[in-house]
Amino acid sequence: MKKVIFILCLGLFSLITYSQTDVVEFLKGGKADANKLFQAYLEPYAFALGDGLNNGWYNSAKTHKLFGFDLTVSLSAIQVPEESKTFDISKLGLTNMYVKSGGNIAPTVAGEATARPLLGIRDLPVEFNSPNGTGEDVVPVPVIQVGFGLLPHTDVIGRYVPEMKYDNSGDEMKLGFWGAGVKHNFMEWMPLLKELPFDASLFGSYSEVNAQSALSFTSDDYGSDPNINVTFTNADDQLLKVKTKTTKFGLIVSKKIAILTLFGAIGQSTSNSNVDLIGKYPVVVANQSGGWEITDEDALVDPIALSFETSNISLEAGLRIKIAIFSVFGSVNKSEYTSYNLGLSLGMR
């Protein structure tokens, strides 16, 4: 089971580590500009991760009998819309950086790996291309969870993956996540509603992902320009940290017809992703003699601190086919983005 969980979680690793070396080149233009560029570049995957973690919690409004359970594996595919695949650099209000060539439109992390703008730094001999996109506009988010009927007409659902480590070309990555949800069939307490030919439940959930990846951004990333005096001591404390928290509350309605169950839901879906770049990073500065240098004193310390927040009405429709103790289900969800969820469940009512 641990190997299965690890393979599924590799999809989450890709969300936070793609092009990490290229992206930290934004730091060459200073802290303020780097935060603006980081925000625009990473936004689609931050939003997609939040939507994905809020998917797959249920496939019916009906709850388990006391001590009933299910084990569910699901995969959400979140579609990044066309307008989120690029961003306009000229609209970010940059102060130290400017576009030297290639136009103002740059790919986000979900965009195509095409021609990219060449960025320059004012009054410094530094230039670099904005990072490539992944070319992947459908973002996978896998989930494994267990649900139990621990209270009357109430399911308690848990998701948990202990911290795992992964070696990415010498840079260690860590990831772990957990979540908890509750589904309550309130109709069972009301005599008149209980006789209606469908089920309805109230639902609430909370999820949290913590991940980090070591980085290696050194003075060598500026090339070997003899006009730049380098006295910077390369740091070994560079980390990219990502923490995502999500909540979802709403109403689920379902109707069972033989082996087929149709379900739908409406609710409020929120997510907050914090992205922090920790450690010491080299930058080129002008010195008093009119030249340029990279020093420990001018290094950027903990330069990036971003927050990506969403809050949307969530609409979902899906169906489930159940044969004996096995169920296959699929659904479509509209929140920040549109996502598609497919899952397999093993359980006993």
C-alpha cells in the first residue's frame, strides 16, 4: 500500500517542483519584482491543487450503517482554462526588470514551452528568459481516503499520507497530507423528509498539504562574466515550501436506481496556498567603483512569501455504479476551475 500511495503522490510533487531552478531566476531582479513574477507564474497550479483536494470526498448522499466503511482511491483532473496559461509581464508593475525582447506575454507553469520573453535588469549586466511552462494544462491530484459510519446517519472520512521523501536529481523533496470530512444524512431524523424518494446530506471537509523541496541556486547561475566580482558563499539552506489548506461545505443529494446512483452537490469551496522561498540567494549589485559584484551582504534572505486564495460556489454532478462491494464513480465539478473526478471504492454498508 505504501508504494501505491507514493506513486499516486508523485502527481502532487510535480505541482510544486517543476522548473524550480528556472523560476528562482526571477530573484535576479530583486525581491519585489520576483514576488510579482512568482505569483503570476505559479497561480494556475496553486488554484488547481486547491480544487483537486476538495474533490472525491463523496459519491452518494446516503451514509453508512453503524460501523460500515469504504476505502476509496480517486483521481481528479483539473482543467486550467486558456486565459490562465499566459500572463502579461507589462501589467505586473515591475520596477527593476524589463522586457528586452520577445514580447510581453509569458507562459505560466501551465502554459506551453514556447518562445519566451527575454528579461533584463536595469543598470545591471544580467538577462534571462522567463521560465518554460510545462505544457500540461490538465493537473492530476490523487487521493486515498477511508470512510466509517461511526455515528448514526453520519460518516467520518479521513485522508492521511505520512511525510514521504523523494530524490529529485540530488535535491530532496518531502510531502505529506491529511484531511478530515463529515457527511450527515439529516433526512433520517425527519419523518416527512425520510419518506422522500432520495437522500440528502450535509457535508464539511478540511484538507492540508505540506511539501518542500531543496534548491541549489548559486552565483554560478549568473554565468562566468569576468566583470562581476564574486565573494558570495553558496548556501545549503535553500528551500521551496508549499502549504495548502482547503475547506468545503455544502449539500449533497442522490438518487439510487438499482446499481446506479446519481448524485449532485452545491456548496462553498475555499483554498489557501502559501509558497515560501527560504534561505540565502545571490544577486548582482553595483559597487562603489562602478562595477558589479555578488556578495554575502547583498544576498536576498527568505525572499518569497506568496499567498494564493480562492473562494467559490462549488457545483458538482456525477454517477456511481455499485456491484456487490465494489463501486466505480465519476463526477464533474465547477469551482475555480472545471475538474473531472474518477474513482474506485471498496466498502460495506
